[in-house]
Amino acid sequence: LVAGGAEGELRGELGGGAAPLVEPVAREAVEVLVKYQGYIGQQEARVRAARKAAAAGVALPAGLSYRAVPGLSHEEVEKLEAAQPATITAAQAVAGVTPAAIERLLAHLQRARTMRRAVGEEVG
């Protein structure tokens, strides 16, 4: 995986017939990429969704119980309760609230919307 004469140069520097150092590193990088490609794609989709929600100014319901959001740390719950942000954008600006917390908050809001729709369809 080393281009041109660089492989020979690496072997020469290492003293004779030593294998190039680049090949195992490159092989491992490819293995990791292939192994985790699905997870990486999911994470990238979550990041895009969070950015889209922030750009759209997604509103947070008044009186939202942050304690009911699975996965938020105690510190994040306390900071969000104290700040009472009105939008996802405002929640992102709260010091100590991580991007992962924003993802969890968005997922919680999506689940709540889905539940309301399902209940509305059953009643209506």
C-alpha cells in the first residue's frame, strides 16, 4: 500500500527486510471502516437530523420533563431545567449539554409525536 519507492525506503530505514509500517495501519483502517460503516452512517444521519432541527428552530414543549428523556445525565437535566430552552437551538447553546443529549432529546420528541399520532388515530 506504499507508493513507488517509498516502501523500499521504509524497509531500508528499518534495516533490511523489515515489513513496511504503512501496510498494517492501512489494513486496520480499512477493516474498521468496513466493520463500522453501518454505525457511522447512522451517526451521520443523526447529526444531519440535529442540524436540520436546529436550523428549523424546532420548538420544545413548555413544561417538558427533561427527567423523562432517557439517557440524559443528571447534570444535563439540571442545566436544561434551569435554562428552560424554547427551541432545540437554544438547548444546544446551554453549557454542558452535549450533542448526544440533543440527539436523545430529539428522539424523545419524535417518540412522543409518534405516540400522540397513534393515540389520535385510535380515538378518531
